[in-house]
Amino acid sequence: MRAAPALLALALAPGASLAAQGGWTPPQPPCELPPANSKINNAIAALRAAAEKPESRDPQLAQAKRLLTDAVVQDKQATNPAAWYYLGRLGVTTSDVAGADTALARAAALAPKCADDIAGHRHELWGELLNNGLAAWQDGKQDSGLVLLRLAVRLEPANPKPLAAAAGLLASRGNDDSAFAYYRLAAQTAGADTAFATDKRDALANAWHLVVRRVQGHPAAQRALRLRAGLDSTQRGIASDSTVLARLLASSQSRKARGTRLAPADQQLFTRDSTARAQAVAQRRAHLATALGQIAADSSALAAAFAPAIDALSEYVRAYPGEPEAATSLATLYAQSGRWAPAAAVFDSLAAHAPELEADALFAPGTRMVEQGMYRAGARALTLGLAKNPYRRDALFSLAVAYYQLRDSASLLPVAQRLLALDPLNRACLKLVAAGWDFGGRRDSTRAYVARADSGLAVEISVPSFVPDTAGASLSGIALSLKSAPTTPFHLTVEFLDARGQVVATASHDVPSLSPRQSHPFDLQASGRRITGWRYRTS
């Protein structure tokens, strides 16, 4: 959230008090206030003397107060705007908020032409209150600071600054509920006034940061994250055990059909193995059902717990739809509470309202969501990012993983093939292509790519670091031998690409013969503008 010093800088804008100015300022045109009373005349002289001669300030102000009070009470000057105007000026000079507020309000009603002049004096007092309130806060006098800030709100109810300052003070005390209410009120007060556009944006931003901070680390969110992370291994275990069990049962059925029997020892082993497999499948299915039930319950609990934060974020995103941090936070809360469609829609809106948005602003949250098991929302963010930069290898990999976890047969294979075109000597990429063919029922292609991943590669290439900048890019890679015998040396050529797939620069490296399980690191540099991705080939 925005810190108090920033608010202090905003508050210091109003002008200094009359005494600090070292002079007297008469009413400014078109404000004309003929005194028409000797006591009011003498009071004006006393106010002027107080402003111009600080050494006699207190007795002169006391005299002005007595004269003006007598003029109103004894001389029946209650309908004279000059009496109230100068009483208001006196209240401003002495920081008498209530007195200044009442007197200046009466003066404005009796002398409409003086409205601007009076507003200037009210603002002068308002600025003093705001500054003093913030200074008290900084000095650790929070109760006094809050009182002064609330007085400033009363003096200028259409100005959001003291409301936002009070919200910050309350937040610093851990009074988040009140702070949130004040931030929302500050935003409402700012309204559509362009003079307060920044104040409104800051207030709404601080409001959502405040409530998101409260729900971060919610136990249900952490539990759902762990459970989602374990779903894939549980489902793979069920599939593996089910396949083995089906084969065992098919073998038993075949023996029965042929009228043959196993030897007693073999039959005992078969019974034990098939029983163990059946129990494993049942246990995994029960664990899966329990996990899915807990995730559903946690999602329901999170939807309720996250509601205030989602409301605050939604309000901010509606007002500023091109703000990536808020959009990402909103999408994350939706996804954590199991609301996949709204989460994906947030990223669609962000991309539509921020056409110049950098792809990295979508890649980072998309990858993080996939890693945390929020596959649908993560896939949407990555897809939108890849529309801007189709050659980002790590984003393609995360998107392929998301489609694999979602069992999206139509989307996985094309993405996995794009990935493999960039990174052909990587076992994970080959297995994702194999999974894509498997989803489509192409068993021969599946087996071919699995074989390439398991035994077809002599050397695997991995790229743990790729850093582009305005002048070029650097890439760090590792070649790892996968064979039990020395590998054949080869020449590796890396092409550095722009977002359209055009080759900006190339760099080469000779990978030597590698002993079994030996790794060979290498670093490449490229010069050129707008490098966003890479691919390689061997020769």
C-alpha cells in the first residue's frame, strides 16, 4: 500500500496560514464586505495587526474575538456577512475548526459572491489539519492524528485525501475493517472528478491490497493446493494398477476358458498379486474421492472467504481493466476457489483492454497457476501470452502440461509439437508429444515417441536459463549423455528468434563426445534487438 510519506507530500500543497505569510490578505474580488459597524472595523484592524506583528498576536486575536462577538450580540449584526466572515477568518487563524466552519458557512450564505474567497480560507484550515494529522501519525500520536484527519473530512467532505490518510492510519494499527471502509469511502468521494483521479485509483488499489492480504495463506487454499498437486500421481497410480489388474484377470479368464490351472505356488502368487492390485486400486480410488470431496468443500469455503477481496478487486478491475497486477490477483482468487470460467475471463478482459501488454505479464501468472494446479486459468493466461510471443519455450511447456492435466486431447498435441520443434532433444517434450498421440488413440505414434524418449536419445539438451534484453540474449544449456557408451560429437546451432519467428541471430557450440551420464554445460550469447525465443538444430 501507498506509504504515509506520499500522503504527506500531497497534504503540503495548501498555502500557509496568515501568520506564517507575515501579512494580511483582505477579501478578494468579487467579494465585497463593507463593515458598516465600528466594532467590526476595529476587529479587522486587530486581525491585521495580529498577522503583521507576531509579537502582539495573541492579545490582538483576543480583542478581535471580543469585538466581533459584541458586534453580533450587542449591535445586532447577525445578518451582516462581514461579521461572520471575519469570525471565520479568526477561526482559521486560531485553528478553531468548529468555529471557522460555522462562521464561514453563514458568511457564504449571506454573501454568495464571497464563495471562492471563503473556500480558499476553508482550504487553508483544511490543509493545516491534514498536515498536522499526518505529522501526529508520524510521531506515533495516532489517536490525535485520527481526530485531526476526521476534522479535515468534516471541513472538506468532497475531498478524498483525509479519508485516504485516515484509512492508512487505521491500516497501520491493524484495524483493517475500518481502513477498508475508509478507502472505499475515499474512492466514492473522489468520484469522477479528474482532479482526484490519482487519489481514487490509489484508494481502490489500497483497498484491494488490504483485503487480499487478509485472505492470503488461507488454510483451505493451502490444503487445496496440496491436494491438487497429488491428484495426477493418484490418477496415474489408478491407471497403472488398473491396467495390471485387468491383465491378471484376463489371464485368469483365459486359463479358465482353456481348462488349465496354475501350480499351487504360482496360484498363490497370482492370488496375492491380484488381491494386492485390487486393494491398491480401491485405496487409490477412495483417496481420490476423498481428495476431490475436500477440494470441493475447500472451494466452497474459499468462495465465501474470498468474497470481500474479489468484490474489491472486481471494482478496481472494472475501473482499470488494463492493470495486470490486479487482474492476476483477481484471476488467482477465482481459480483458488474453483471458479475456472471467471478466472479465465479475467485474462481475456486484460488482454482486450491492454493490447500493448508484455507477454511476460501473462507468462508469469500462467506458469505459476499451472505449477499450483490451477490448470484452466493458467492455460488461458499462457495462450494469450503465446499469441504475443509464440516462441517462448517455457510457456509452451507449461501450456502443454496444463492441457495434459486437463486431458484436453484436441489442444495438447499441437502445442507439444510446437514445443518439440524448438527443443527436439528433450525427453519431457517427447513424452508430451507421445501423450498427445495417446489422447487421440494413435498407439503406433505413441509408442514411437515413448521409445525415442526412453532409449532413442543419446544426448539430452536442457536450457535452464534464457535471458533476453534490449541488446541481445544469453542462453545457458546442458548436454547430458543418456547412453552407456561414449556418445558421438555433434554441432549444435541455436537460432535466436523474434516474436514473429524470424531469426535475429545464431550461435553455435560443438558438443564433444560424452562419457556415460556425463554432462556438458555451455553458454551462448547473441546480439540483436527484439529477441524473445530460441530453437536449435544439430548437425
